[in-house]
Amino acid sequence: MSKQIVPMELSDIFEKTFTLIGKTFFRNLIIALLFLGLPLILMAIAADDFSSSIADLQETIKNAHGESIFDVFISMLETLSFFGAASLLLMLGSLLAEIAISVVVSEELMSYSISVTDAIDETFSGRWLHGIGQALLKIAIVAGAAIIVIIAAVMLAVVSKLLMVLFVLICCIGLVPLMLNVFLKWYFSLTAVAVDDMTAVESLRGSWDLVTGYWWRTFGILFLFSLIMQLVITIVSLPITFGSMWDAYREYFTILGKTGGKIDPVTMKNLEASFGPGISIGTGVSALLTLLIAPVYTVVMYFDLRARSQAPAQSYSTPALQDPSSIDFDRM
Amino acid sequence: MTVNPAETQNPREPLALDGSWERAGRSSAAAAFLGFLIVGVVYFHAQAIIGVIFFLIDTAGHHISLHGKTFIEQLTRMTMAMKGPMRIAVFVSQFLCMLLPTLWIVKHWHSTNVASYLRLNRFSVPEIILAASVTICVLPFNDYIGDFFIERLKIPDFLSRINEQLFTSYSSEELIWLLVVVCLTPAICEEILFRGYVQRTLERTLGMKSIFITGVIFGLYHMRPINLLSLVILGVLFGFFFYRSRSIFPGMAAHFVNNLFAVLALYKTPDDRPALEVFTYKPTAAGVIAAMCIAGILLTVYYFYTKENEE
């Protein structure tokens, strides 16, 4: 039986998030691996190529003449394109995985259990298009605003350079809080797509309406969650990254021991070139952990905000409190 | 007042679970993870800030050059300059930003009877001696694991020495200060957070599994990948003492002894030679195995000695 979600206290939000992470962990991990597996492998190859080509370019600039530099530069552009494509694929994979994970979590929150295949089916039933749509809309609006500012700055520059500098300065000071405000209000748009199957435009509007009136509360909770997530990612990914860079570190320490700490720049650059795969694995683990945590608290907060917007007159002071005498201590 | 007899150290003194988290009937496992993460976030950020503040106070009025010809020279100068402030930062932040938030969480979320919840109210000298003895016997094995990774990674000696500077003392005054900062402070603060709070809270739903989970969290929290395995082993050991004895003190004693041996091994004369040779002794593989066998026997004794604590 599904249950009615009531507005939650901060402790309820945290408790539900942790409980849901536990309940949906393996399903979410499978989804994350399915969507991120290939992009992460491609990213690792691209990062390896990229770090090698940077080392090649530096070496060529130092030793060779124009033609060789041009060749290396072209090869670096190819590597960059590959890196860009892999990054784009990773972003797309993350977006799709976030939708599927949000579906799993939202169903679990409503006391339904949904399988991985059903969650993926739901994702590809149209939500994925709306998800990409809302992301493109956000990018277009931000890019549009930036283009307007640039055009205005160029026009002002024709009149007076001082005016242009002042304008850019005012824009920078004003734009930061404005962007923060706007992005926070759109924070739940992808969740709205996943949970309520909204279209791209509806999701942006829906998210905006939900956050309005609860901006500081939402900001504070998201800030707390980001700090907590950062700690989890750091302590978990550190040994994994270290292990994946084992050979590179051993080589580094060996040279360090032989030279007494005086490594010549060429050797250092060659070493840096071998750091690529290890760094990619670290990035992959971080991306994976982010996917396993962030959508969960976003969904819980989305339900809380939705409950608040539906019952504005309700008192939220102690919604989940139980009579102490009714607590079942046997389960503790 | 609602009490749960199964929650107590002593059935005659029931523990009241009257905190807000308990009254709302929320998950205790979620509380354990959330509590650890909140304290962790506060502690790590505070330690960095306090470290910088004390570094600025320490260097105020006189110029300290951090520049060196090589990276190693710079690293050495930086480590030496940061050593004092970091020790103060560890001391202050462990008490203010690890212990206090933990006590606050226990009192407000779980029980107003904080001492009882954290199992701070049972003291058994034989259990403490046994726990400390087991830890001493496990030390060579942990050193062996650490050395194994250092050797495989080919970490040069000068880098290891730089890394050890925070725990190295060159005078009796410095040694006493290190005993407070490195031995006593973590034995109290980390044990109250990890065993007293995290393991205690997880134990309520997960039973013995809580020992291993808390041990892994304890290892990860130190953020020292080379020592991860040793730290997890120690964490599990301290957790076992806590679980069996229903008291936090054997774990505290074991933690203190473990850190004490590390500090004494790094107590040096002004000309950089070990002041207490006996603590720098590296046993052979056979010695390590023998020590582990003794640890096993002592653990078995500990197990049977603490049988009376089983509910």
C-alpha cells in the first residue's frame, strides 16, 4: 500500500535518505554501472591519451620546430575531441542513471519496490527525452543570458571602455547570486521529470514553484548534504584511487629515492603521463558515489517540498513523532 | 519514562531512550551513519581552520621561509613549520569538534543518560590489562603490514621520516605533550565517537556485524591508504573489546597502548637516534607469527572472561 508523504523535519529528511540509500543501494549500483560503465572506460582511455599528448606537446615545444609542433597540436586536438565526446557520454549516462535511480527511490519512498528493469523501462518511456530537454533548456537560458551580457558589454565598449568595465563588474557581482537563486529553484527539475513524468518546461516551472518560499531551507539542507557527500566520497575514493595509481606512485617513489628528491622535469612529465588512468578511476568512483547519494536526498527533499506546497497551513513541528509508549523496542 | 531492559549494561539499571530520534521511532542505523558523518564534517573542517589559525599565531612576528631548492626541502620545511600548530589543532579539534558533538548527539537524539549509552560506567581492570596485552601482541603484525606496503611502494626513507615528524619527539617535554595529543586524546575522543556512539548505535540493529562495519569506517576515516588494513584490524579489535566487555574502557586502553608504542618508538635523541631502542625492535616473521599466536590465546581468554557480560 502506498503511503501519504507528510512534510518532514530535517532529521526525518536525513533519516529517510540514509534508510533509502540502504534499501535501494544494490539496484542503484547496478543502474549506475549500466549507464556509466562504458562512458567511464572511454573516459579512462581519453584521459590517458590526453595526459600523454600534453607531455608530447611540452616535449616537442622544447625541442622541435614548427612542423612537429603543428602535428602534435593536431593530434592533441583529436585527443581533445575524443575526451570531449567521452565527457558528453558520461554526462548523458549520469543524467539517464539519475532518472532511473530517482524512479527507484521515489517508488521505495511510497512503499513500492520496483526492479532495475522496470526503472530502466520507465526511464526510456519518455522521461529521458524530457530529462535531456530540461538540461538543454537550462543551458540555453544560461548561454542566452551570457550572450546578452557579452553583446551589451561589446556595445558599451564602443562608447566607453570604463563603462564596459563597470558593466561587466556589476554583472559579475549581480550574476552570482542571481545564478545561485535560479539554479536552486531549478534544482528539482530532473527529479520532477523522473517522479512526476513532467515535460521539460513543466519540470522547470514545477521545481521553481516548489522551492519558492523555502529557498533558504532548501539551500541549507542541500549545503549540509553536499558537505556530507564530499566526506563520504573522499574517504571511500581515496584508497581506491591510491590503489589504482599504485604503479605510478611506485615509479615516482623509486625515482624520488634514486635522485634524493631532485627529479628532472622530463622524467616528471613522463610520470605525469602515466597518472591518467588512475585519475580516471578516482573520477569514476566519485561519479558513481555521487549517483548513489545525490538522487536519493534530492527525491526525499522533492517529496518534502511537494507535501509542503500541498498543505501550506499544516504545522510541521513534529510530524513524525510517536508516542514513546508505542515504540517497539524489540526491533532496536 | 520508556525503558528498554535489553539496552542496558545492567538489567537492574535500565537505560532510558528518551532522545528526539528515539521518540520519533527513527532508524538507529541511519543515526549511526549520520552522526558519524556530521561529526566528521565538523571535525575535519575545524581541524584545518584551527591548524591554520595556530600556524599564523605561531609564525606571527617572525619570518619562516618555506622555500627550498627541491620539492623535498620545501616539504621538510613545511612539515617542520606545521608540526607544532597541527598538534595543537589535533588536540583542540578532537575535544571540541569530535567529542562535544558526539556527546551532544547522544544526549539529544538518544538518551539523556549519556554515560550509560556510551558504556562509560563499567570498569574492569583485568579486561583492560587483557585488551592492552592483545594490542601489544598485534602491533608487530600491523607494523609488518605497514612495512610491506612501504617496501612494495619503494617509499624512500627521507619521505617516511618527514611523514613521521608529527609523532616524533626530541625531548621529555615534547614526549609528554605527544603522549597527551597522540595517545590520550584519540583514545578518549575517537573511542567515544567510533565505539561509544557509532558501534553502540549500529549494534542495536546489526549485532556483531557492527564491529566490522565500525572497524572499516574507523580505517577509512584516518585517510591513510597505506595503513588502511592495519587500521581496520585495530578498529575491529577495539570494537571486539567494546562489544564483549559492554564497556568503553578496554578499547580506550588498547587504543592508548597502540599509539603509545608508536610515539615511544619515535622518541629520539637530539642527534636523531632512537632514545628507547626497545620500541624500535622489528621482530622476524617467526616472531610476528608467535606474537599473533599469543594474541589469539589472549583473545580467547578475553572472550571467556567477558562471558558473564552476555545478556
